[in-house]
Amino acid sequence: MPPRAKADCDLSISPSAAKLRLLKKLRCTLKFEKQAWVDGAQLVAGVDEVGRGSLFGPVVAAAVILNPAYRIRGLRDSKLLPPERREILAERIRRHAIAWAIAAVDAVRIDQINIYQASRVAMRQAVIALRPTADYLLVDAMKLDCDHPQKAIIHGDALSASIAAASILAKVERDRMLCEWDPIFPVYGLASNKGYSTPHHLAALREHGPSPLHRQSFAPVWNAPQEVLAFMLEEKPEDVLEEIADEAAAVG
């Protein structure tokens, strides 16, 4: 391909595709963890969240303190891993990490405080839940509202093994939640799209309106007709509403 044609082709790709291409080129290492250890930290936690761009359900965060004596091979940004590989790595992380914790902030809270602040809250909650407590944080592109010394790393989940581990745990947990909600809200295809704005999901929102667990402050949701699951409430409304309430409580 001539140079000009190649340049034109590169300019035509979407921002998300360009970001994915960049992430694939980055190397996930223990560089940042090693520097923190040299500086005196002993329990270095990687912190990340998933689900910021989803239209449905919670944002989920994880914090992980890797064991320096046990190397988990293959850690990288969860977006770059197939589901089967994420599951395998998540099990290894849970088994071999010094500590790990997961936290979630539900859609109602996201609508109240916005998705950026909700992400910070979920990440802070995951950090607070760690036992033993971390003495230094590596955070994916954010500054958390806590007293821990910390370093925000742009594309941290593609550069730091600890942040990548947190990304994997958070992604596996959130995917599990969405698969459990799929049969309760079947029209949206949650098991396959995980709540993101796929054509099928957007079409379902236009036809049926949002569910109680959709993020009402997100434009594709509040632009949809507000006929909230009427089709699900025709036969046994008490049972369906009880299931919805139980699921919402579980997220919170």
C-alpha cells in the first residue's frame, strides 16, 4: 500500500479501534511495582474499574496486592483477553495474590453522582476492603480520595501487572453479574453485550424502554421510551418486581 493510502486508512479507524491498537503495543510489567518496593512500600495494590461506558448496571472496581514471590504470567488489560483466559487468570489472582477485594456502585448512585465519581467511589471501596491494607496504590488514570500514597498511571491496566490483575477481577465479576441479570431482562441481550450500547441493545431500548437497572442519566437510556418493562409485568408482577428488588439490593 502506498504511504499516502496507508495514512488515509489509519485516519479512518474509529477512536476505540485506535485505542485498542495502542493498548496492544504496550507492555504490562512490574516496573511501577518495583519502583514502589524500592521506595519502601511493601504492599502495593493495583486498582481499576470496569463498566464506565455501559448503559446498564453497576460500575465494578477491584484492588489487588500481588505477591512479589509468585509471578502470574499473562496479566494484561482485561479488554485484550478472551473471556476464557480472563476466567483462568482471575482464579490464579484470587489464589495467589496477597489480598484482593471487589466493590460495586449501582446504577441509582451513578445517576446521582455521575459515572466518574461513581468509579472513584467503587475503587476507594475496593481499596478500603483489602486485608491486609495496602501501603501504596497504583491506580488506572485516577486520583482516589483516600490517605494512601498513590500514583495514577495513564493506560495503567496495559502497563502495570497489579492494575491489570485488578482489571481482570473486576471484569470477570461484572460479566458474571450481567449474565445473572440476562434472564430477568431478556430483551436487552445482557449476557452478550454486558450492557454496552450495541445495535441490539439500543434497538431494545427504543422498543421496550429502559429497565429499573439502566443508567437513567445516560443519553441512550433517557432518550428511550419510558415504558419500563411493561411486557414483563403482565403475568406475575409481584414475582418480577421481587426479583428486580433482590437484584438491585445485591448490587448495592
